[in-house]
Amino acid sequence: MQITQQKELFEQMRRMDLMVIRRAISPDQLMVMQIQPTILEKIREVQSGDFKLQEFREQVKVGLRSDMQIHADGTLHLGNRICMLKGEVRQEVLAEAHSLTYSIHPGGRRCTKT
């Protein structure tokens, strides 16, 4: 079942990897769907608001920094790590990473169920 005939909306939902689950309710009942920004969108927003990271981004663009790169998703990386500022979004990333059923430390060799 396609939930919308609006091709642009449908494409945006597909890019965001949204999954729509139909509940066992009457077909005439309307449900509300709330869409929140992904963590990557929040990171990009925080990065764009930081003067120093914008300076680094410009240096990457003109080839003055080889240790940093702009990832395909638009985020600024130092090596293979995303540049994160201290603050609310960083805490959200840490909270989500630690609340996963399976977690592994980047230097770890095994996966443990928490």
C-alpha cells in the first residue's frame, strides 16, 4: 500500500529510510506520524553553527587540510571520526550508542549483549 501520491514526499521518506507500520485499526481512523531529524542532521546543524569547524571545512575545500575531509553525507570528519562538539547532540549520540542491545567499543574485539 502506498501512503502518498506525492512523489517528492515519498522520495524523502525513502531517503530517510522510514518504515510505516499499519496498526490493526479501522481503515477510517487517521493516525499521526511525527518525524524528527536524524542524529546526522543534528550533527550537520551543530557543525554549521560552529565558527572553528566552518573554518576547517573551508580549509578542506581549498586543500589546506589533508587530515580532515567532508563526508558524502555532509559531515566534517577528522580521519575516520566525525567531528563532534561538546553539548546536547554529543550526549544524545553517546546515550543512543550506550542504550543499544549490542554494543562494542571501537577498539574491542567482541560483541556483548547488555
